[in-house]
Amino acid sequence: MPWFKCFIEGENFPGALIGKSHPVGFYATRWVEASSTDEAELVALDLLRTEPIFDIPVEQRPKNARVYFTEIVETHGPGSPNAGATWYVMGA
């Protein structure tokens, strides 16, 4: 199966995730093995959901938070470890 490099952006997440009082966004890259770009998107999204930093208690989940994929590229193998994100304060 081919590997895909997924460029992901999130918006309007609770700032409390990283100790901020305002909503935050993030950029992340995940490498996944999948049969197609559509499957790669689903696999990468599932990876994010299992990471502790993205574990938002139900009562704190904002209705306008969203995650989208800016690009998905087929590669020859996995890259860096699948963890972490670059965070920014929304509107700053």
C-alpha cells in the first residue's frame, strides 16, 4: 500500500489545550499508509483523535472547531514521527 503525507490545519480549538485563553488553531503533518487519498484522510483524522493533546472533554468542545486537509501527497514511505502540532492563537 502507498504512503501519504497529509498536511492538516485545525481552527477554533479551545485555548486551554495549550494554556491560552483564546481559541487556537494548529498545523500538523501526518504520514499514513492507505490505498487512496480519501482513505489517507480518514486514517490521519483517526490518528489525530487518538492523540492526548487533542482529547477535548465533551463539555469544552466548541461547535465551530474544524479540521481540514490542505494537501495530501503520495510518498515513498513514512517520514517523521506522527506526533505534535504547531499551535497559534486565532486572530493574532
